[in-house]
Amino acid sequence: MGESVPLLPERMAARGGREVKLMNGGGATGWWRDLAREGGKVGRVALPMAAVSLSQYAVQVASNMMVGHLPGVLPLSASAIATSLATVSGFSLLVRKLLIRIGQDPLISKETGRYIAWLIPALFAYAVSQPLTKFLQSQSLIIPMLWSSIATLLLHIPLCWLLVFKTSLGFIGASLAISLSYWLNVIMLAAYIRYSSACKETRSPPTVEAFKGVGLFLRLALPSALMLCFEWWSFEILILVSGLLPKPELQTSVLSICLTTITLMYTIPYGLGAAASTRVANELGAGNPEGARSAVRIVMTIAALEASIITSSLLASQHIVGYAYSSDKEVVSYVNAMVPFVCVSVAADSLQGVLSGIARGSGWQHLGAYVNLGSFYLVGIPTALFLGFVLKMEGKGLWMGISCGSVVQFLLLAVITFFSNWPKMSEKARERVFSEELSDKEALESDGSVSV
């Protein structure tokens, strides 16, 4: 639930109601005016969040690109398998034996084990950075995160280049550079929180009181985490499975490039989804269901426009995308052939990223978790395995299958959003706000009676 800021107080409902009345009139001119107004609200959250996400993920992309330009395809395929397994399992020390037992190429498995060992420090850095990031995001302190992410990226690129090309580490230097850069970002965020006056009012030592709302937090956070994990894991499982195809080094390298590309493109809908989550949560909490409905319509319009621009740009650069990741002509040719299928995933992700944010802001993350589970594990992965192995379409079949899962995910989320009962959700949101306020008041009264 990191994307949602505290809900607006009750006095905002009247103003929201006036805004909705204006939104419902004015014809075409009024619609464009409403689009510009809502676009401004969305942009203030979406653009910085997209930039933060883009610069943070670019650390990994930069490492992948440098590894891809090392001689041969093995370094890129090994790093691809290592990254995928790390994402699915949360990192493992038994990588080599595990991969060999599930049928992966022994040489790739050996190099994967070396790469992932140096990624382990990054796991701890990532775990520490997430609560720091959400602490700042909940206070709308996004600009410090942006500067920290940009500074980390600017330092990571030369560091990774030195470790990969100027030391004996080779492609292992890329994983070490990722770990060092992640910890550098943690240090900068922690220093800002510790010494910045902007965090003076919210900076406090941990107390037992902080755990009072853990039950409500888990009820909202776990479904949100499952929504994300079910989708991410399906794509990473695809990379692992591609290692069982003929020419595994080529297959894993190309599918890794495809996954890196769609993840990089997803940073924009991620920012839009964060803004949608905030706008919907605020309007529902303010008792303004029509405002929430209008925000959904306008944000989805922006998302559709963004999807059109990104997919068109990707298709236009179809024949040069592969060169950014690899110097191997066979890899580049394969990537060129995969770009149209990647565009399908990018378009679906652009729309479902916003719908997922709406789900978080509306409080129906549990439905989103079920949607992602069914879309990718009942449709996407089985279809991918059928096309890739039974029909022998190999990497293209695997990606086409998982793209089917993405399309089903978008359609299901769209149907749920379309038939949502916004007045009822607004009522539930306000009930949660009032119950939290009541419990806080009772806690303060209890503390006061004890002190007396």
C-alpha cells in the first residue's frame, strides 16, 4: 500500500462534490478542461514516481547491458538466470545444484551460481530500502528519493564499467556493482531521514505503539504483495524454463532482454498506478465516489495514450533495440523478431498497471491477487509451455503464452473496475478512517488515564 497517502479529511468532500458537478457539464470543452485538471493532479505524483522507479531499475539495466557486450552469450544468459532465480526464490545459496537438478545447462548453472552469490548483499539492501522509500513516499517526499536514485545511477554506471571491463571479475563485477549501488542508495536515504528537517515531525524511535495497526497493515499489504509477486514470478519462471529449450544460452539471453525491456517500460504505468491509487483513495476517503470514478476514467485515458506512444516508439526502433543489450548478431536478430510480441505485453502492462493501482486505492487487492493468480498460472504459463514445447515455437511461444496471461489480467481487472460499486466502496473507506480515528482516540485517553 506504499502508493496511497493518508486519506483526505471529511471537509474535502464538499469541495470534491463541487468539482464533480463541474466535471459533468461543459461538453467537449469541459471534458478537456477536466482532463487537464486531473492530469495535473496525476502528474504531480506519477512523474516523480516514474522517474524514481526508472532510475532505480536502470541500475540493473546498465549492468545487463554491459554484461551483454562481453564476448559470447554465456555471461548474459548466466546473469539472466541468476536474476530470475533471485527474484523467484528471494536468493539461494544452492543455485548451481538446484539448477542442474531441474535440467538447466551445467555450464550456465555454474556461472549462475557465481553471479548470484555476489547479488546476496543486494537482497539485504533492497529489504532496508523499501521501508525507507515508503516512509518518504507517505509524506510526499518524492524529490529526495529521485535525487538519491539519480545519484546512485550516475555512480553505478562508471563503477560497473570498471568492475566488468577493467578487473578480472568480468561479468561477476556487474552483480557486485549492483550490490554496492543498492547499499549506496540506502545510505543516502537513511542520511536524509536522519538529518533532514523535513522528517523532523515524523522521525521518532521505535515503540510498541507502532505495532498496534499491524493487523490492518497485513490485511492490506499481503494481498498487494501477492498481486505483484504472482505477476513477477510468472515472467521470471519463464526465463528459468527457457533454459530447458534447445540453445539455452540464446533463449535465456533473448527472453531476459525482453523482460528487461518491458520492466523498464513499466516504470511509467507504475507511476500512473501510484497516482491512480492516491487519487482514488483520497476521493473515496473524502466521501466522493463520483470523484473517484472520474479520476479512474481520466487516468485510464492517459494510460491508453501512453501505451500507444510507447508501443509505436518500440516498433519504430525494432531493428536497433537488440544492439543496446548485446553485440552478438544472433541475439540481435532474435530480439528484432520478438519486438512485436513484446509490444503486446507493453500495451497490456500500461493499462493493467493503472488498474492495479486503482485496485490498491479501492481496497480490493484480494481480488487483484486472485486475478493475477488465475491469469498467469491458469492461462499464461500453461499456454506458454504448450506453445513453446508442444508446438515447438520455443522462445516466441513462451512469450506469446505469457502475453496471453497479461491480456487476460487486463481484461479481468477492467471488468472488475467497470462494475465497481463506488458509493459502497466510499462508505467502506470512510468506515475504516473513522474506526482508525476512534482507536487512536481511545489509545490516547487510555494513556492519559494511566498518567493520572
